[in-house]
Amino acid sequence: MSEDKLPVQAPLDILQIRGILPHRYPFLLVDRIEEISEKRIVGVKCVTMNEWFFQGHFPERPIMPGVLQIEAMAQTGAVLAGIQMGKGWIALLAGVEEAKFRRIIGPGDVLRIEVEEVYRRRNFGRTSGKIFANGELASEAMISFAMAPVSELK
């Protein structure tokens, strides 16, 4: 499927993202999609002091938890998989490897979430994700996912 064959084109706003992902506030961790191609997607997350996780992580020095950075990469990749598979499918996290956290992410940071599909076979795939905070590499991971029909999850 080439870029011009994808059923949607970038940019995608939050309403379009919500039409693809089942996640909702407070767990939707991608605000905008800036680039989409057959094997790559770039999302944006604007981190504010109002994020729910800063209440406890940590009140004196707000830091975005690493697990939520992984989730932001997974959700961005899930947008690409959802576009490719179409309605009626959901991407489920299957594994995380080689996660590295290189920079603290805090309020005021604008995250660029770059995800590239490195392997795909039927309903299973692997992606390479990176988060850049204000242009600096903040975290990266290899994320595996499985696509499941939404009807099987009920």
C-alpha cells in the first residue's frame, strides 16, 4: 500500500485519531498525526502541567513515566496499523524490547513520536519507536503488536 493509496492523509487531528483508536482521556497520548506513509507515522503530543500522571509522578518534579512514553509510541503505531487494517480492528500491545530512556520529559515539552514498521505478517508486527522532546532523543523502544477484531474483545 503506497502513501497515496492509504485511505487517509496527514495531518490528522484529535477527532480523526479518536475515530481510529479506542483510547479516550486521560489515556489518549497522541494529539496529532503529522506524517503518514506505508511504513512510517509521526505523531505529536504536547505535554502540559495538567497531565493526570504528574499528580503523583512526581509533584515536586513532574516527569512523564517511561511506561506512558512506551504507550505513546504504541498508540502512534496503532494509528498506522488501524489505518492499514480498517475499521473493526484494534492493535494490542504484544511486547516491548530494547526500551531506553535518555532524557526526562516534563511539562512544556512537545513530543515528536516517530514510529516505523519493521516487520508485518498478517495480524502481527513490530515497530521501532522514538520520542524526541523539543528535538532531543528522549526514549526509544521496539514494540510488538497483534491486530484483533474488535468483535472478539466483547
